Amino acid sequence: MTSINYDTIAEQYAEHRQMLPEALAQWLAVVVREGQLSSQTLVLDLGCGVARFTGPLARVVGGRVIGLDVSWEMLRQAPPDHPTHVAPLVQADACVLPFASGVFDCVFMSHVLHHIGDRQRCLQEVARCLKPGGRFLNRAMRTSILGLVLAYRFFPEAEAVDGRRTPSEGDLDELLHGAGLRPLQWVDVRHKWVNSAEEYLQKLRNKYMSSLHLITEVEFQAGLRRAEGYAREHPEDPSWLYETISMLVAEKPGEGLGHE
Ligand SMILES: C[S@@+](CC[C@H](N)C(=O)[O-])C[C@H]1O[C@@H](n2cnc3c(N)ncnc32)[C@H](O)[C@@H]1O
């Protein structure tokens, strides 16, 4: 298997990828700052999945955020209090965006690009839909910090999967330039992910990382036994509790947007 059908794991994703409130608040602040968001900006949450950022982002800036995902089942898992009036959800393909050119102030993507076959086409669509001076934020793992992911200690096969599908920092630079976007900086954010080793194990048992769906069941069960053994011996290891995710900030060259 080389790709995931998110329709089949939508419920699981909604339950096991929820962030702790303090981690979500930490990320929203970073996205607002790096995306230069205000109540006047229009944001696209591209590959929004179960909308874990879409509604909260709209609420925190008091603005509008459109969530787009190819998976209907993921969109259906948006929380019951999702604010559709300021954060409508659209089913479409990230490589063929159903929007006019130059309409968004910011396009935000979280853990999506590595799932997309034609990344160049996707980024060209991002660039087309951004206003000149608009921001593109790509929240994802980056190759130079893959080594920090605790789960890989137990599931080397999952590390290999992610190593293959995560574009290198050089590749990303090229893809961005190829799409007419200018990379500005990387931001690494370390946030609290769980409250205990047992909570982390529970996420592993539920295959919270998509690469755990892409290894064999034998590999998965062996990795789980290694993780459970390590948790028995080192329940207090702080690496259970925190994770680091990166965000690449880029812009579409052009005159500034003149935000206040
Ligand atoms: C790991 S989830 C991330 C969801 C969300 N951004 C988040 O951080 O919770 C990846 C999402 O990308 C979506 N996706 C994959 N390929 C896509 C495409 N070509 N167009 C739109 N969405 C896509 C999947 O359906 C899935 O919801």
C-alpha cells in the first residue's frame, strides 16, 4: 500500500489526532503571526481533514476560513459546533482548486503535501489562488527533524515510509520556486502532545500516524510490543509527551497586502 484512503479512517483520525487545548492555542498563535491574519483576511485551509484548525482559526481571528478536503468522510467529522457561517467546508481536489485567482490572503496546509501525487501542480494552484503578497504556510514534518519522532524508535518501517514520502527541504524549495512562491523561513514548534506514556500508547494502538497504516500488520504489532516494553521501563521519559512539527513560511511575490 502506498497511499491512504482517508474516507476509511476519518472517525479514527477525528478521535486520535485531536490536539490538547494548549497545543492548539500555541499553533493558532503561530499561524496568525506567520500568516499575517486579521479579521479582514480570507484563508484557505487546504486539506483541512476533520477541520481541527479551520473553525478555531476563523474564531481566533474573527475572520473567514474556507476548509477544503478531497475526503467527504473527513469533512463529515468536523465537530458539531463547527462555525460553518464563517468557515464553510468544500469537497475538492487540492490540485484543481474551485476558486478564482488571487482571492486568498493565506493558504494554510497541515500534514497534506506528502499525500499529494502531483505536488508541483498543487503548489501552482496555491500560488494562483493567493493574492500577490499572500502567505503560504506548510505545516508538516521536515526531513531534518524526522529523527525527533519517538514512534520511529519502535516502528522503523514507518520511519522509512515517511522518509520516502516527505519532500526534502531542497525539494520543497525547488517546488515552491517552480510554482512562483518565495520561501521565507522555517518555524519549528514543540508542543505538548499527550499527558502520559499511556495516552501516547493509546494513540499508537489507534495508528494515529498515517505511516502506521502503510506498514504490515506484523511490523505494526512488533512495534507496538517494543513501545509497550519501553513504556513499562521508562514511563516518565518526557519524549512521550512532546512533539515538534515544522512550518515552512512562503509568500507569493508582489505588492504587500497592507494589513493593519
Ligand atoms: C493527515 S490529514 C491532515 C488533515 C488536517 N490538515 C489536519 O492537520 O488535521 C491529510 C488530509 O489531506 C487530504 N488530502 C489528501 N490528498 C488530497 C487532495 N489531493 N486534495 C485535497 N485533500 C487531500 C486527506 O483527505 C486528509 O484529510
